[in-house]
Amino acid sequence: MVSIVEITTLRAPIERCFYLSLSVDLHQASTAETRERAIAGTISGIIGPGERVTWQAKHFGFTLRHTSEITSYEAPRFFEDTMVAGLFRSFRHTHSFSYLSGMTTMEDHLEFAAPLPLLGRVAEELVLRRYFQRFLRTRNAHIKQVAESEDWRRYLQA
């Protein structure tokens, strides 16, 4: 199993950052490279506790599907999405938020295990760790850009 931590600091209110992180539409906009799109469950707007979304995207030249459920939710401080169907043996992503002196800190913890135990360990360390670190950084940079500008209004009701 691989564990990745990514910390992003945003000059925006905690509530805005929290709900932007739950925006299906913003997620799709931030993943243009993989053409990720919601195809089932909550396919637009803000996903909430107990709700699921099925994503379809192009990774490593393959079209893959991944269904996640919001399995823990404490607005505006924490939520967790967990894979309920997909390629990985396990996939869990926790999102924590804190606010101090006009800055929100967004902390992502991503834990996953590749589908094949033996070959998967090699793939996890040689390819997947770096791939998902870059994926999280790109996504969080997009959230930061939106949260710190007036673009956030496109995704959230004022």
C-alpha cells in the first residue's frame, strides 16, 4: 500500500475550499489531461455524505472507471472518499481543512494498493506514487486558483 500526503495553502475561506473540493464540476475541469468525467451517481454540483460518483478517465492509455463514495463528512473540516468499485485493491482519499489568519490549509492523504499484489508493489513505487502525486498537485493547484479568484462563483452559490 502507498500513502501520499499533499498540503496546499490557500488564501480563501475554509468553507469555500471545502465545498470546491467536493465539486464534481471543478474536479472535471481540473482533470482535463485525463478527460475525467462523472458518468453515474452525482454527476454535477456538490457531492455529499453517502453519495457516490463513478468517474471515467484515460490513464496510461486505458479508459478506466472508478466509483467512490463519500464515507465520512464533517463540514467544513473533513471528508473522505473511498473506492467502492474500480481497478485498485483499495483506494481511500481523506481531505482535511484548517483555517488560521486568513489562510486555509488543505491536507490530502491518499492511500491505495495496486490490483496485483506482487507486480503491484513494483508499479506502486516506480510509477503510481509519482503519477498520483502529480495528479493531486495539479488538481489542488486548480482548486487554489479558483478559490483565490472570483472563479469560485461558477462552482458555488454565493
